[in-house]
Amino acid sequence: MIYLASPYGHADPVVREKRYREACRCAADLMRAGHHVFSPIAHSHGIAEHGVPGQWAYWEGFDRKCLQMCDELAVLMLDGWRQSTGVQAEIRMARELGKPITYVRRKADIANALGTP
């Protein structure tokens, strides 16, 4: 299973919505290619809209458990990924857990970097 990390938090809700949609698009591309994918952004955006905090401090324990269950980490390199507290923490966690890490920008990167399941 692939854990798809991507930036989310931003003061502008339009930016958050765009990041959510990009995470969903990437997860869908991976799933169409036959991979099993967990995207914390795609799977939690709707929940966060109902009053659950969006800060990394709230989600860290949950995301760590999910990453432990995954085989690898794929980082979607959207604008802001290097500054994202969550993405950088997910990269550190994956390294601590010995998980392979792949960095992707677009659909072609996904197919080339991750191949077929």
C-alpha cells in the first residue's frame, strides 16, 4: 500500500481545496494503475470540514499509524511541499520506519517511479 503525502494546510481555503483535489487526482491515478493508496488529505478533507482540527499536531498520531501499515511513501510535490510541516514529518517518519520514498510531480512520474503493483 502506498501512503500519498501532500501539502494541505494554508490560510487560503481556495489553496486547501486545490491541494485536496490534486491529492485526489494523484490517488485516483495510482488506483487506476492498480495500486492500493491511502491519502491522508483525500481521506480526511471532508472530515476536517466538520470541525476537526487541520493542524499537524492533531493528525500526527493518526498518520503515523497509517504510514506504519503502508509499504512505501509517495510524496506529491505540489507547491508548498517543502514547507509543509506534515509532509516533512511524514518523510522523517518513513525514514525512521525504513519505508522507501518516491517523489512525484505528475502522472508520468507515478507510472515511471512506482511501476505496476
